[in-house]
Amino acid sequence: MNGKIFYSILFLLSLNVPAQTIKLLNTGTNISLRGLSVVNDRIIWVSGNNGTVGESLDSGKTWKWMVINDFEKTDFRDIEAFDERSAVIMGIGEPAFILRTSNGGITWKVVYENKTKGIFLDAMEFWNEESGIVIGDPIRNKFYIARTFDGGMHWREIPEKNYPTADSGEACFAASGTCIRKLDKAEACFVSGGLKSKLFIRDEKMIIPFKQGKESSGANSIAVKTNETLIVVGGDYLLKDTTNNNCFITKDAGKTWITPSVSPHGYRSRVEYLHSKKWVCCGLNGVDYTIDDGKNWIWISKEGFNVCRKAKDGKAVIFAGDNGKIGKLLKIK
């Protein structure tokens, strides 16, 4: 066993907390998976490049794979599933598309299309089965935002005057579909990266202390415990093993930021709140786990993943990444 992982397990056991590990459920294809939606402990949907969507109805034991006709070259970076039959997928651009199925992926309907030059969608987020939001990179220095109020069947852009303003060279990362998250029952928050990295909450913009001024660095993902307690991860995706400036914690909605005592062990594209003081994050060189609200991160796996999600109705924590890789968080017996 790797020495770092061994001592990490001893650390967890010393706190009387079961150590964690990852079980691979699928691998071995040429598909890069970045979209992931875990409806419950049984129903899992994923999406990726080459027009690919996958669904499992048995906790990841078996998968139904589909390539959507006429979208074989589309990169579906995000997916939101509501049950075993209904899901919405986001194709980044140009042009940008959102598609919806209501029959388990047998057919897909285009519910949104945008041919604007420079359009690039980054992530979707849903508050419930009706209300959702999609965010895109800035066009004319304004972040693009559209809303749905009928489960993704129809989308409408918010008035352009209400688009948040971006600094030059600032954008969102479409690494995991989680740069935007619901903050409470009515509000969402999102994070940016590139030449500037900020947290946006309503009309407020707060600098996140990632390294500024580099196109490949900044915030990739945000997770919410309460509307005050948030964790943001990212770093520089060109430096996957760098542990500096890759995770920040706020307990006052971005007014001040805390750096972990032990940071995640590399660039991280996704962070997810689990329960109590437990969170998980993942990136190109592995998975980290914390039991103290992000103060100390344990490197529990060197399997690289792009995205992780906890079941909306259940306890399962699922991961997805390159080469069709899908995994599940398990406790070490």
C-alpha cells in the first residue's frame, strides 16, 4: 500500500472514523465523462463527449449506453436526471444545445439552441424538478444565464441587463458541471476562474484567493453546506499535482476565506458536501476526503475523476471521469 494512503487511513482510524475507498463500476472506453446525476442509490445518469449518455438502474452494476443521433460530435458536459425516464443534458457550444428525454433516452428533444458566436455553456443546476438554471461563459463581458421553470422543457434567457459582469479574461470552468450551485430555496451562487477568480452571490462579487492572472487556474467547483458555509476547489488544471491554492473555505458567504491545514492533494475539479462535517473532492490525480469541514483532506484514492455526486435521495456517492471511468465511494471494512 502507498505510504501516504496508509498513514491517511491510520489518521482516520485514530479519529474513530471508517476510512474510505473507491470501487470502480465501469472503465475502458474512449469517452470523457463530466456530466453526472445520481437520482437515488439505484438510478445513475452520466454524459460526456461524442454525444454519449449512460444510465444505470441497478446502482452501477450494468449500464445502458446511447449515442444521440445527430449529436455524435457534441460534448455533453452536464446532465440533470429526475428519475429513470426523465433527464436533461447540456451541449456546450458552438452552437449550444439542451436536450431532454422523457422515455429513458429512447428519444431526445432539442429544448434549447443558441447559435450566438462565442456561446459556451458551463453548467446547469436545479433547485427541484421544475426550477433550473444554466450558466455560460461571458459574451461581451457578461456571463450568460437562462432559466427553466418546467423541468427543462423550455428555457428563457434572463434580461441581458441582469447578466453578471465579468472582468477581462474571466470565465467559468466546464470541468464538472458544478461551477454553479443552489444556495438556498431561491438563490444560486457561482464561481469563476481564469485571469480573475470570484464568487458571485446575488449582486455581490468576492475575490477567491486562488492564483489570479492565469487562464488555466481558478475556481472549478463549489459546494454548499449552508448559505454561509461553502467550499470551493480548483487550482491549475495544467499542474494536476500542485497542492497550493486549490481549496478555500468560507463560513460567511465569501467575505473571508480559510485555507485548509492539509489541502487536497492536487488540482480538483469537483467538491461535494456529504453530511455532518464530511466532504469529498476529486480531480485528475485522485480523490480526497475530509471529516472536519475541509480543514484536513485525506488522499484516499489515486484514481482520477472529473466529477462526483451524492444521491439526491440516498447515500450513494458516485464518480465519473475519463476513459468511461465510473466509481463509487465505499467504506473499508
